[in-house]
Amino acid sequence: MGNLFDIKGRVVVVTGGTGILGRSICAYLAGEGARVVVLGRNEAAGEELVGKIRNEGGEAMFLVTDVMNREKLEANREEILRAYGRIDILLNAAGGNMGGATIPPEKTIFDLQVDAFRQVVDLNLFGTVLPTMVFLEAMLPNRKGCIVNFCSESALRPLTRVVGYGSAKAAIANYTKYMAGELARKFGEGFRVNAITPGFFLTEQNRTLLTNPDGSYTDRAKTIIAHTPFARFGRPEELCGTIHYLISDASAFVTGTLAVVDGGFDAFSI
């Protein structure tokens, strides 16, 4: 059977690749021999990451993108195909939240900013749907392709405050399962769609919510940790093993699943 986890030479496209989680995953996959295409909006951060990967012997390229712009994504696809001739794997890691799409303790549903809610849904849901449509098309000639969406703990259990983000990620969970059946039925068993479902990791997006200016934990952070059996936040590199499994032949019969990486948060009650 060979090495089921071998991903050497596979072309992996990562949207949101310049974020804290994305950077860690891109560097890891390049270290495992994958040819990594980092897509993001921050050109300086993207080029810095690619430079680091190349200095460590890996292969990577960075392209500026907008996951909400189909024409831009299509241009990215053509540039990737010119460079590598194929696309094997897509990681839909782009996403985010906005303050107006949250409901803090001192406010109610009537204070929700609908436009902000819509923008959060657009970014997280359509920012996954559009890249999937664009890059999947390049996978079809090879009769094989693997897509991993980024879901969230907030899709599994409604968390206070993050109503917009939670709703969008719940849609990602459903979309992942739908697409697993859609692709396998219409294009064959070579196509798989799964989602990684991280628990709580410190990122630029949530840092001000979870830490004080002096670095200590906020009350919300303390509550999260109290409900996490591992009693800590996750480390970015702790997503890499699950990602590796989901994109390799080790998971050849796995599709439509949500792989939870959360230190036990979802399994724990009291």
C-alpha cells in the first residue's frame, strides 16, 4: 500500500493562507513535500511566508486574491495551472468575523447590525463556495480532488455573542456534507469533501476578545478554558496532523465528515 500519508508533489491551494492558522498549515504541508499555493490579501505577509518556506527547502508561491471575487479566483487558477499544471487539494481557510455581527452581554438581538451579519455570512460561506467552484473545475480532468473546509466549534454548539459567525459556520457544516454527496455521485469516488472543526485557538481575529492588553485572559477566555478538558487553547500546529490525514490517501474512504480538534470542548458538559 505504500505510505498512505505521502503528499509529496501534490499541489495544495490554501485560501486565507496568511492567517495564523493558515501560515502554520502552509509551512507544515510544504515541509511534507507538498507544493503549496498561499492565497490571501496581505501581500507582504504572503511573500514573507513563501520566503520562509523556500529557505527551509519547501516549494510555495503566493498570489493575492479575493475569495469574494470569482474573476480574481479564476485568474489565480490559471496562474497556478501555468506554474504547476494541476490542482490536487483545496483548503478553504479564509473567513472572519465583525463586531456588528455579534451580540455582547449588554445588548440584545435588536442591536444586531444586519449588514454586518450579511458580510460575515458572505465572507465565510460564499468565500468558501466560490473558491470551491473555481478550483474544483481544475481538478476534474484528473478525476480526483480533495477539499477541506474550515468549520468552527460555533457550528456545533451555539456560542454566546457570535451569532453571525456561528450561523455562517453552521452553513459550512451543511455545505460540506452536501458537497460530499454531490461530488461523489456526479464525478466519482475520487472527489472528497470534509471539514476541520477547530475549537479555540488564539488568532488575530479573537485576540482582543480573549486576552487583555497585558496578555492575561479575559473572563470569556477563562470560561472557555473551564469548559475545555485540556484546560488550554489549541496551538496552530495541532491542526496540521488532522489536515494531513484529510488530504492524504489515509482518508480515502472519508468524506462528508467534520473533524473536531478542540481539546474536548464539544464533548464536555459539567
